[in-house]
Amino acid sequence: MTRDMTAVEFTPRVALASLSGEADAEWARAGSEYAGLAFMGGIALDEDSRDAARKLVARDRNEFLPEDPFAFIDAQLTALADVPIQAAFNVRSATVGPVRKAAAVCADHEAILEVNAHCRQDELCAAGCGESLLRDTDRLCEYVSTAAETGATVSVKVRAEVPGVDLAETASRLESAGATMLHVDAMDSESVIRDVVDACDCVVVANNGVRNRETVHEYLDYGADAVSVGRPSDDPVVMERVRDATEAWFAARP
């Protein structure tokens, strides 16, 4: 039995997971037939994170680097206003102030602000973004509480298998800081979803390897409230399988 989803309602319980430099409003619109939630981004907000993103571009990685990241978030969310999908924006920042500003933009659009504590590229971690936040729970909680103060619904993207990080304990602290949703990249430790679900009352979206009925049902059986699809999110064949498997799982339960 899944938990109360009134804090974040979306159907089907499938999300499109952010793909750096690719996950924009056009991408979300294309996936809206199969998903109820789209995490756009990720986008770097402050100078240190933007410098890290430029270094990633220099080694052939796609990144969003608009002149004004906050205007970009606003424009992308505006472009989704007529699309029946819950919008979210995944953001990176080495400092907390820009997170507040991005959260306020999201709040104006009734969109979810997602703090990126997930990316593990060396350039981002060196700047104090992504996975480095997961290793510094106090700072991550400050980001969450600051974003939540704007009235935005706050998600945090995290990953399993980070040495020294107890993901269940982190989940509990993030909930206390004001997170409503946890977007969990389970890596090769799918059962970590159960640990996170047991540790908090946040909406839990399971990510990594979601492709078919078996992978969808495994995560939902562990207690996830929804699943998300990353790289194949632009593949209608995969997305149809995932949507149908998710709807079938919930239809079989009162």
C-alpha cells in the first residue's frame, strides 16, 4: 500500500528524469503522454556551478548555460503551462542564495524545485555541487529549508552507494528540513528504496534502470510512490511500457 500523495499529485506515477542540456519544455511536452511529472534541467545557477558546467561542455557534455538561468527557468515553466504534466526543475548551486531565487520562480508556477545532490562529475563536486552536497547533510538541509521557505514544493535528487552516506538517515533529515519528495537513484542497490520509504513520509520516486514491467514492479514493491525514467525518456516504446506497467501495478491495489 502506497502512502498519501496529496502533497504532490501526478498521474500516471511516472516521471521524466532530468538529462543535462536536453530536459527542456519541448522534451517534457513530448513525454507528457506517458508521464505525470517532468524534472527539467539540471541547470547551474551561480558562477561556480556555471564554471563547472562550462568545463563539462568543454569535454563534450551537454549543459544548459543560458545567460540568465532564472529567466530560463521561468520561460521553460511558462512554455509548459498548457501541458497536463506536473513540472519540476532540477538545479545545481555552490551557494544557497540562488536556490532561494530559483525556488521562488518555481513557486510562482506551482512547479517543484529539485535540489541536485546527485551529479558526481568531478567538476561539479569540486565546486560544491551535486554529490558533494550529499556528503554534507547540514549544507544540503540548509538548501532544502531555504527553498521551502519560498512556498515551493521541494524535491531532492540523491543517489545510493555513496561511501559514508546513510541514505535512510539523510532522508529523515531532509524531510525535517522541508523536503516533500525524494528522487532516489538506487544505482545497483534497488532495495535501498525500502530503507528510504521506511525512514520518512516523503513522496519517493525511484530511479535507475526503469525500462519494463519487471523493473517498475520491483521498485513499486519496495514501496516507491512512483518511478522515473532517464536516458530512454525520449523513447516512446520504453515510455509506453513503463506507463502501462505502472498503471497496472496501481490498478491491482485498492
